[in-house]
Amino acid sequence: MMNQSKCNQSPIRIVPTIFSRLPLSLDLRWQPADGVPVWGAHGLEVRFKPNPLNGIALDDVDFILEHFHFHRPSEHYRADVQFDAELHIVHKTGDGRKAAVIAVFLTVSDQADDAVDLSFFEALAERTGDNASVPLNPRGWLPPRTASAIRYEGSLTTGDHEEIVSWVVLGELRITSAQYRLIFGETKPHARELQDLNRRYVVEFPWAPNAP
Ligand SMILES: [Zn+2]
């Protein structure tokens, strides 16, 4: 379905305009699952077989985990800061008409936190063919000590930029340079330019991941 307005586009510069006192209604229902790694035009993509039990509930709407992919450098900025890379964990509603994307900023550091999902990288480094799968739970990609989350309404940042995305932008996670190379290989940098905020709100909520 084409959306003609094109005034609620992504990415944006993240500067919260509203600070909520109530926590974000985001329930993580992710489960460990086998993802299929695929090389996209701008790096690694990991796709999942749709499973209604593997996803999230955002503002009481159920979204199913579809895939995750990366951009370098980051597409969103936090104030004036652009990060080395950005992870997008993409979910869709059952009818495919709405998406919820959880974004995590990635910074390359060889003193990386061990919070990142190391078993994923081990499996990725050893995978033999395009149909090999890697075990993954997106929980392994949440920034350590997450205490807040940013919400705004926007668009896909590739393709026809449909304005169907509820964005949740979390904090920053460190990865090593070896992990960065596994994610991006020889692909070219790819990040859409910043878009105007127009009449939108950027809301910061208190939020911590619920227990599995
Ligand atoms: Zn993306």
C-alpha cells in the first residue's frame, strides 16, 4: 500500500521532545531461534521463519520477529553524534501492514562489552553455506544497563520508504573490529540521510527489558 504523505520519514536526529513518566509498553517475547544469514547489499541480514510466539508487543500490538540487518555508519544520530553502525531488529504485524523496528547503536571498540551475543559470531564465522543457520536471541543485542527507550513514528529507510514503522531506539552496544568485519565484509557504507522531524514527537520513556 503506497503512502503518499512522505512527511514522517526516517532516520532522524534523536533529540527527545517529551519525557514520559510512565514506562514504555514494550514486552519482549523473543525466543532463541535459528536465523538464516544472507548477504544483503549493505551487509549481513539474518532472517527468521515467522513464529507468532517469537516477537514483541508494543503498546499492546503484537509484532512477529522477521529479520535483522545493519547499517554503517548509523542512520539515526543521537543529538550530533553519528555512530559506527546501527542494528535494526525488524518485526511485522501478522498482516504485514505495520512494522516495529528496534534500533541499537554500535560502536567499534576492541575493549568490547561481553554483552554482545558471542555464540552468534562463533556460529557466523563457521557457517559453511548460505542455508546454514545461526542460533540467535535478540536479547543478546540489547545494550547493557538499558534504562530508557526512545519512541517515534517513521518510515522504512530503504525501498519505497513506507511510513509504517514504530521506531524504538535504544542505547549503544560495543562490538569488536573483528565482529564489525563479519557483519559488513566488503560491502559499501550504507545509511540514508537524516530526514526532517516535521510535526512529530520524539518521546523518551523509562524502560528496562522484562525478564524472559
Ligand atoms: Zn535498516
